[in-house]
Amino acid sequence: MRTSAVVSGGLALLLLVLVVAGWPPLLSFDRAVDEALHRSAVAHPGFTRVNRVFSDWVWDPWTLRALAFAVVVVLARSGHRRLAWWVAGTVVAAAGVQQAVKALVGRDRPEWRDPVDSAAFSAFPSGHAMTAAVVCGLLLWVVALVGREPWRGWGTLAGLAVVSVLGVGWTRLYLGVHWPSDVLAGWLLGWSCVAVAVLSYRRSLDHRPLPAGTGPDAEEQT
């Protein structure tokens, strides 16, 4: 998990540097992909409306954050208060990182003469993609952590998480409100946040005070 956190964070940082430096191959790739998808979006308004529903409602960051905090409530009520605080803190911290990077980079969004959707704030990284990666990653981690028996629905849940993360990235590109590198950076930063959360949670458990009467000196105390 530590390697995953370092690699994903490092790749996100590399993308940030390339975007800020205006690396021509990356910008050309971004433009080529977006232009092709925008032509399709204009030519197929019905499919475009479907993408807008998923992007603006089903996979909207606030929808996903509401799901995360519903999980937080369930965890707190079932006695997993430490884990509940960790999930809530990670979601809030990730949102802060997202906005800070957006402000730091200040990348313009794609502009079209015939836009099919619109979005506010800077483009890099994609907030939709990052939030989806954070929430879905945390949800899978929580289920794996608190589940005490093999769950038949695990495969379905994992499949829905993958579809959501990839799907929201697709909708942001198809609707012409992000560059491909924005979406990729959102995924990388989101996963890095999840990996750091998992690592720090494990470390917090390692340093948790032992109850009285346990540990290496327990026999001497009895």
C-alpha cells in the first residue's frame, strides 16, 4: 500500500508539472481526444443527455460524498467510531487537496463554440474523478475491513465501484468539460488519498494504547 501511495502520488505530481509546463505532446493528446469526443457529443444529443444525468446527478461529487457520510453514520452506530472518523476525515481532506491543486494550477477548461455542458472552477484535477476514486476506494476498504465473513455481493460492489470511477471520468470527457490529463490526475490523486488513509489508519492501530492487563508485562502485573 505504501508503494501504491508513492507511485500514484508521484505520477499525479508528474502530470501536474507537465500541465503547468505546457508539455506539447500532452496538450496535443488532450486536445485530440476532446475534439473527437465533442464531435460525437454534438452528433448524438440523446446519448449526451444520458451522460449529463450520470455526471450531474448519479456521480456528482456531492452525491458521492453523501454516500460516504451515510457510511460514516453506519460505522459510528455500529461501534466503529475510529474508522468512521477516518473515513470522514479522508473525504474532507481529499476535497481540500482537490481545491488547493485546482487553485495552484489554474488550468482553463476546454472551450467550444457549441458546448453541450458547462462547469465552474479550474480544470486540473477533475473533482468528479478524484471524488469517485476516494469514495469508492474507501467504501471497498471499509467493507473488506469490517466484513467478518465472505460476502457474495463483494464482486458486485467492486464492479460497481470500478464502473463508477471509470464511468465518471468518461462522462467528464464526453461532455467536454475536462481534458484527459485532468481525469487521470483526479484518479491518481484520489487513490493516493485512499492509500495514505489506509496506511495512517493501520499505524494508528499499531500505536493504540494496550488495555490494562495485556502486553508483555501482563504476567508480572497479576
